[in-house]
Amino acid sequence: MNILLWHVHGSWTTSFVHGKHRYLVPVTPDRGPYGLGRARTYPWPDSAVEVTPEDLRDTDVDLVILQRPEELDLAAEWLGRRPGRDVPAIYVEHNTPKGDVPNTRHPMADRDDLLLTHVTAFNELFWDNGGTRTTVVDHGVVPPDVEWTGELDRLAVVINEPVRRWRVTGTDLLARFAALAPLDVYGMKVDGLAAHLGLPEDRLTSHDDVPQHAMHAELAKRRAYLHLCRWTSLGLSLIEAMTMGMPVVALATTEAVEAVPPAAGALSTRVDTLVDAARGLLDDPESARRAGAVARAAARDRYGLDRFLADWDRLLEEEVCASR
């Protein structure tokens, strides 16, 4: 089938477009947020094709994947058809609610014209979805083509916009771990992070917007992966690190409590406990290797790409069939 979706979240979309369908990805001359087109730093198959807004009105579309509230009106304008009424629609919610949690109303609450699909059970639980039909499709990742070696006594972190998001992403906690070992922080807008934290640059090195394959190769050399997010949906970089066999030191918040077995490294809401665990992994590479093996098995079992695509195929076919 032909599926229209916007390129919003790079890692999730990369997994999604590895399915058996044809994926129509809007592109505009400025490649802005509503016309980003195909990924440039992620490997996408040829079945993901760019399409202009002008061409969409005459394009056969079997289903629309929505990820932002404004895409409802945008899709109706570009297609000349109303998502959920004239063409089946699924709204994918990637994020935890903000505001008056746990009473935050979802923008798609109380609709009878679409299916609201959450990427974690935690998100479904904490959003007020009203009477809208909901389901959960857990993440799935394209396995990185490198394996963890952990030969460097350094800790790895992946955060986007750590200065702006600060406490949400646990940026304020990084200095505690930098006292143990040098940190390598990857992501978007991470330049200058050491200065914001008052750390010397030899204790925290920023790697801004590194292509995914290159980032994976560097992550695999670090002893352990830090996941210090207080309030965010489950990061795909965490799952990718686990899939490579990296031991994980993670805050026991949001969906991480389902994704990370304690034997994969450490999982706690006590920062002191996580600091002690990180010290142990740094001091004992063999212990880190054993923890990484647990992480790899857990991630590949729960977040495998085949399971993810099979779940989505079933959902897509159900929604298209129900609309006929």
C-alpha cells in the first residue's frame, strides 16, 4: 500500500520505512519541518520516495500516518481528502505528555475518525486519550552493524538539545558521572555543553550531529551508556546501544523500567546507586561485558525490527480493511 508520512523522528522513521510498503515522504524546496524529505544521515530503502505537495492531490494514498496535530489540516489541504474520513489515518504519538501530568489531554482525544498509536505503554497510560481508540506498538530498531567492544574507559551519552531541555534530559546530572570518567555526548546542539556545566573539556567532549553509522561505531568503543532522562519517551539510541551489547546505566523513569533489565547494568532512581554502578563497570570490564550481553538479548528480543514491522503491518491492514 501507499502510505503518506512526514519525516519527523529520524530513527523511528528509519525503522518504519523498512517495511514492505511504499512510503510517500513530503519534500518542499526549503526542506523545512513539513517537507524534510528522505533522510540524509540514516540509511533508507528505495521504497521511501519523496513527493511534493503539488503531486499529492493526484497520488493514490491508502493510509496517512500523522505525528503532529497540524498535519491533519496539512494532509487535507495537500491531498484534497480528509484524513480519517476520506482516507484512513493513524496518529502516532512519540512523546510523553507535558503540562498537567497525568491529566494532560491528548490533542487527538475524543475522536472517532482515527487510531491513536503510542510508541510506549507508559505514554498510553499517562496521556488522557479520552474516547479515542488507542493501541501501543513498541519500538523496533534497525540493528547497528557494529558490536560493543568497550575498550575505552569513557561513558557515552546521546541527547538532543541538552542545554535547552536540561532537567528533562538529565543534563544537570552529567557532572556527577564526569567525575568518574570522561563523557562523550552525541546529539544535536551539544556543542559547548562542557562550558554550560562548568566542566573542563577533557571531562566532557561534545560530538554534534554525527551521522548515525559513525556515532554507533564510536559508541561501541565506550565502556557504558548513560541514560539519564527524567521525563521523555523511550530513546531509540538507548535501544540501539543495548542492541550493540553496551551495558546501560539508566534512571528508572518512564518506559526505561520496561526496556532495561537491572542485570543489563543498573536501573534506579537513586543517582548515587547509578554512580556506583558506573564506577563498577569502569573498573571491571568483564562485568561490563556480562551486563552488555544481557542488554543485547533483552533489546533484540523485545525491540527487533521484524517484530516491529509485523505489528505495524497487522495494524495498517486492519485500519485499511475497516475503512472499506
